[in-house]
Amino acid sequence: MVSKEIHIKGIVQGVGFRPFVFSMAKKYNITGWVRNSSAGVDILANGTPQDIGGFITEVKTNPPPLAKIDEIFESDINSDDYNDFTILQSQKIPGEFIPISPDVSICSECQKELFDPGNHRYRYPFINCTNCGPRLTIIKEIPYDRPNTTMAEFSMCDRCQTEYDNPLDRRFHAQPIACPDCGPQVWFESSTSAPKNGESGIQQARHFLKDGKIIAIKGLGGFHLACDALNREAVSNLRQRKKRSDKPFATMVFGIETVEKYCQINDAEKILIESPERPIVILLRKKGTHIPEQIAPGMKTLGVMLAYTPLHLLLLEPENGYPDLFVMTSGNIYDETITYTNESAKEVLYSIADGFLFHNRDINIRIDDSVITEYNGQKYFYRRSRGYAPNAIILPNRSPEILAVGGELKNTFCLTKKKYAFISHHIGDLKNMETYQAFTEGIANYQHMFNAKPQFIACDLHPEYLSTKYAYHYSKANNIPLLQVQHHHAHLAACLADNTWDSDENVIGICLDGTGYGLDKQIWGCEILIGGYRMFQRKFHLEYMPLPGGDSAILHPNRIAAAYLWKLGLPWDDHISSIKSLTSEEKSVMKRQLESHINTPNTSSMGRLFDAVASLIGLRHTINYEAQAAIELEQITEPSITDAYKFEITENIINLNSVISNILSDINHSIHGAVISTKFHNTIANLILFLCKQIEKENNLHHVALSGGVWQNQYLLRKTYQILTEEGFSVLIHHHIPPNDGGISLGQAVIANKHYK
Ligand code: ZN
Ligand code: ZN
Ligand code: FE
């Protein structure tokens, strides 16, 4: 007989790990015990060398579906004899922590039970088990035990308790375990009918949806607003009431068959959409469907997710004459933070929803849906949130405890500890007061959950970002050093860390985005860098263009186009669509600003160049959501077109004169906008290849990292990736975090790690 002490780190709690160990111990005749600790799972195993070997191999290679083993330590010990194998009480180790599981969509076994009339939990909207259900959204305290969740107020009935206590049950220690007798309940409220509870409430909500009404549904991480996606009037009403003119709506369906009815979907996309994380996947729409234009104006794509909670399944269950495609958009007005309490939903969504499907399981942390697309068979994030947060990114090097507060738009923050970087769920635009509150509360929450006390804090260089101001204050209040990181350096480092880059070697960083505060206090955004975690050098950038009116110009691509023409000495002819769209008042104000440089910062932004081109070809002159003009410009590209414009480079500046002049000439020759757009995209890809070759020659660098919000552009990404790899470059793109500002907190954290000490 031998004895082993085994310690396992990773996501091993709340995922059925101990019952799994228990059943493996029985299989291999092992005696001893297993227990959760605040550092992971500990096992003491006695058995023959052969049985112990088999036991450990199976624990390593065959863990439950949601478990994620990061490290296993084994050591030989002298142990007492045990007659049996048991599950012991949890043990708390001061200062230790374990990663917490994200929320998980309903598993197939629970789904089967949900629709099985013989099952005790038949049609119960909160059915869950150790393999599925809410996690992060209900956790108030660690360790993850029921009294530390928002399920604490529901006391288990005898039946649930028996399942909870039985190591051989699928619900052994499933903290959110519940049934119709003891768990949370739903009800439906509207101004036109009496409140209805449970099943009849769900049926009432279904009637509302069928009748073209808008309902608010309390889901996993907050409220959604839903309506029949094929009902034009309902969709228009929702747009009007929510004050959301054009930004695409996400949709939800019951099952994969409906996705296939409306969208093209390949095998890799199918795996993503059916994964337990259940993100919104951006898919190409099929031609000839009856999806109204208002769902996603100007787009060829559709964001779709599968129903991911039992409540969604009951609400969307297929039936003859019942809709099959539903708008499922965040419960908020315009772009505010997602509503997550019953009280605030009544207040905020009152003017939008015709009815409310409520429930009484509280949401402790609000979380938006994740948005993803597939690239080369892998995930490519637009927004990393529900289902993924707070999963850690494994760092290339151990890190002290660092708090990195991210940017201003699409904010996330990041907390590092040992080899882990915990990147928060999507927080949003910090200028919104409620969102800012979610940011500060989120930081407090994560510090608490992961038992972290930051020794170093990192933020952006922009002095006016609210996250920067927060960092100044935090640094003073806690007496810890602060590092300000240039925005595009953070993008570059984020892409390196995303690829577990562990070298001090420099790479070429192609950082393209809308706005980032530069070392010279100008607005940067098309930055060809050489650098790594430690430092960077600005090798090339787009020539500076004026931005009359500063940030407010961003909403008016026509003003950007006009300013670029002015700077390049090109006339403001009224036959140019951008110029024609401006009022004479606008033009004279702009002239004054441009001549006097008052409130007219300089920018080398790539995002603004896309805006200008979209306006020049008459595609879009004003926008009502972020990057709208650039997104629509991408949507009209034609992959069969391979032409491009010429560009000029003087020293380290990319000049715009020839590109813009040639675009104007194409416009004069009535060349179709789709052709101009594609040629423009191809030009940027060619430009990047040219600059990379130049740097390769001078600096002998072969790795290229693509980061920044512009890399959400799939046409540009595919084109650039293709021509760079064809020329032998090794191209690093994002896989685990978005290329946009949702990723910069990780970049700040890894840069800070290199500067610590
Ligand atoms: Zn389940
Ligand atoms: Zn029960
Ligand atoms: Fe950025």
C-alpha cells in the first residue's frame, strides 16, 4: 500500500469535482478523503501502487465537463489507515484563493428533465445541477457555498437536501439547487392584466410576444428586452422606445435548427454557438429570409444566441403559429448599463416594456451577453462577458497582485495574482454614472472574490479618463505606486499576453483604433510600433489630421471628411457628398475652427479615416452608435475585388494625399461605393505589409501583432492576415480577449508586471 497527498488547482469547485473524485476512489478501491479548500481541492489517497496510478490518471484526464485543472501536485506521505473514502468539510486557508466558475448555460440532462412530464422539476424555470446554472452572478462571498450566494434565502426542501447531500447525485453540492417546492418563482406583470404566477405567467408572456408586444425578462445577468424579431412594428417600437436607432439587435432562438433557418453556419460556428458559454455569435444571414431591415440596418450579419437558461427555453418553446426568432437585447435605455433588479427594471424599463417577466432570485453581479465571431476555427471576441468572466487568462510569468483599470469605453478591469489574470466582465462606458458605479463595485467584488490586495496599479495615459482618475485616487488612498501606460502600447501587450508570449524579444505592433492618448498629447490611432512588454517605439503613424470640435466630430463623419479635405488642400466642392451634406452654418463654424486651431486636436486615428471614407462615398454622414460608419463601410466590401490605391510614406509618416485624391477621382468617375470601399480596405492591408517588410529589413523582426478596435473589421483582418502570412510573417491575433478597448486592462497589467520592483 502507498499513500499520496494530492492538491489540485483550477476551476474545481462547484463543478461536481468532489463527487467525481469520490466515484473514482470507489472504482480504484482507494481509501482516504477529498475536501475543498480555499486553495483548490485536496485529496488523501491510500491504495496499491497500481490503483493509485489509475486513480490519478483518471482524475487528470477525465474530469467533469466544467472543471478546469491548472496544476496538480502529488507527494508521498505516511498516512493513517482509513476504512473508507469520504468527503470532508471545506477548509479555509488564509490568503489563498481559487478561481470561480463563470455562469453556465443549462446542460442537456437538465433540459431533458425540464420537458419530461414525469420529472419532479418538469417546467421549473430554475432547474440546474452541478454541471450547469448560475455562478458568478449569484456569488456574494467566498468560498462558493449556498449561504454565500443569493440562493441563501431559499431553504432547501427535504428532497433537494437529500440530492444535495448525496455524493452520487448529479446535484451533490449544487449550490443553486432548487425545485418548484422550495426555489425561486417567476411571475408576470403588466398594466393591462392582473399579475400571473408561475406557468400561467410564462404563458402570458408568450401571448404578449406572439401579439407583437415588448416584454422585459429577468434573466441570468440582468434584464433583456424581447419581441418577435419578424414583426416589423414590434421591432420599430422597440427601437423608438429604447432610443436605439440603428445599432444591431441581438436575437435568441430555442435551438440550432432555427439558427440554420436564418443564417449560414459552419461547423466551427456551430461549436461556438452550442458551447456551454452560449455567446451571441455573429453569423452571415441567409438570403431571402423575412428578417426586417430594422433588426440590423446596413448589416449582412445577424447576432444570434441559443436560449441558455430554463426560463428562456420555456419562453421560446416552439409551437405552431408562435414566433421562432426573438430580439433579445439588454434591458436599458440607449447605451446605459444593463438593469438587474426588479425595482430598477420597473423604473427604467417602464416606458419600453408592455409587460415584465420577473423572478425572485437576486442577481448580485450584472453581466451582459458575450459577443463573438469565428476566425480560422477559433474564437474572436467583440465582447467578453457572460460565460467567460471571471475565467483567468494564464500569464506567461508570475505576477504580483496588480490592478489594471482599463480604458473609458468598453471598459474592463484586470486583477492579477500568481499566474492568473482575472479580466472582468464587460463593464461599458464609464461616462455613464451607473456604469461607473458598476466599475467601482466590480473592482471591490473581484478583489474580495480572489482575495487580492493590489501592490501596484496601472491605468491609461489619458488624464481625463474616469478610470485614470480612479487610479490616481486609489494609488494615493492605498499608498501603492501607479503606472500610466500609453494606450497603444497596452493594446500591443494585450495581444502578446493573449498569445502567451513569454519572450523579451520585440515584435511589430499594428495598433489601429479610434482614439488613444499619445505621448505627445495628440490623439493617436494608427500606430505601427516596435516593442514588447517593457517598452515601445513609434515607428510609423498616419499623418496628423484635424478634428474640428474634438470628440463631438466623431458623431459626424461628414465633418471629419471635410476637415481631411481642408488639411490636404483639396477643395470643398458641393458635388462631394460629404460637403453637400453640411449646412453652411456647419461649414463656417468648421472653417473658423480649422483656421484658428481652436478646439481642434490632431489625430492619427485609423477609425477616423474609415469614417471619412464612408462619408466621402455618401454611405453615412452622421452616426448613432460607435464605429457605425466604419462598420457599414466594411459591410459593402466585395472580396472578389483585389485593386487598391497607392499610398505615400515620407520618413515615418503615412501620407493621405494620394489615397484621398484617388478616392475622389473614383467618385468623379461614378465608381460604385462598394468598389471604392474594397479598394480602400485593400490599401490598408497593403500598407501594413509594406511597413512590416520595411521593419523586417531594418530591425530583423518577423512577428506581427494585430490589436485595436479596427481589427474587429473582419474583411481587413482576413486580408491582412493572409498577405502577411503569405510573406512569411508570423501573425499574432486575439483569441481570448477582444482586440478593442475591452482588452487593454490585460495589456496594462502585463506591462506593469514588467515594471514592478
Ligand atoms: Zn444541469
Ligand atoms: Zn426543493
Ligand atoms: Fe483602443
